[in-house]
Amino acid sequence: MITISEKAANQVKSLQNNKAVRVSVTSGGCSGLTYQLDFVDAPAPNDEVFVLHNITLCCDKKSFFYLIGTELDFSDGLQGKGFFFNNPNASRTCACGESFSL
């Protein structure tokens, strides 16, 4: 399962315009894999789908393998503002937090 913190849920609701949130992983970044976060009209037919805080989160099956147990969170602190991923599967992350490796 992929979860979303209450803080991230509130931020998504202010941006989403009734769209689903697609979370995925692509090749790239300094650590090998990069997180992707997008708004989509609807989940794809083969997506893993989770509804949390009245938000539909969807993820393709390949990305889900890398994201099992991950929490989408949001920070608005002094060090920066934005969404970030708490991924228990990541063995290494880059300094910016946008890429990881297993």
C-alpha cells in the first residue's frame, strides 16, 4: 500500500481540481530511480488504486514494486517546500531527495 499524510492530503486537495494523483518511478536521477508525481483524470485500467483522505492515489504495477509501504508527505519548512516520499525500500537517496536506489 502507498499512503498519504494528512499534511500532504491537504496540499493535494488545494491543487488537484478533482483529479487522481499518479505516483510512479522512472529511471534517472543521481541515485538511479526518480519519483514522479502527476495529476490524472482517472487511473489506468491496470493501476493499483488507493483512496485515502478522499484522494485517489494510483500507481502502475512496476512502480508499485518500488513504492510498497511508501508515504507521500509534504513539507513547508525553512529548508524547502514541497512533496517528498518516505520510502522504506530505499537503501540510498540523493541529497535533494528526488531519486533513490534499492
